[in-house]
Amino acid sequence: MSKKSDYARVRFVLAKIEDLQGYQTRFPSLDALFSDLMAYDAVLMCLLQIGESLQKLENKSWSEQLPVQGAYFVRNIIAHDYEGVDRSIVERIVADEIPRLRLVINQILAESSR
């Protein structure tokens, strides 16, 4: 696949991050967000899509900068071990890892547009 398809994948991941952050603005706290079943399911779906998209990256440089393995591991838990999803881990990912991922993706996109 071409770099362009990797570019599209990274842009898609960024869109899912924006979706996650949009969900957060609708609730006063992560606890409130995760207490709403539909919102929690939406968060899980975004994390699943992020993991799947990152796993398909072919650009080695980008893959080395991104948490591909970890994101795909989370994707597999969500997709295959429904009862094994640990809410506290999801909370940490959304609160800590997603903002970091956004920063790295923005750096990658800025560097690729030069």
C-alpha cells in the first residue's frame, strides 16, 4: 500500500480521537461518561477502530512512533473478550494515552506535509 493510504489511516485515527474528546465534553466526568451505556460503547468502538487502523500501518517510521502493539492488544480485548474489558484501564487510556497519541499523530502529519 502507498504512503497515502497510511496517511488516510492516521487521519482516521485522529478523527476517532476527536470523537472520543467530543464524547468527553458531553459529560461532567469520565465516570459519568462511562456510566452511560451508549457512550461507553461508543468509546470502546473508537478504541477498537484506532487499534485496527494503527495495526494496518505500513510506514515503519510511523509505526515505531505510535503505540501500534498496545492499541491492537486493546482492540482485541474489546473485540473478543467482552467481559474482560477493564473499565479502569479504558479510563486510563482515554485520560492519558489518547491525548499523547493525538500529539504524536499531529507531529507525524506536520512532518509529512513538509
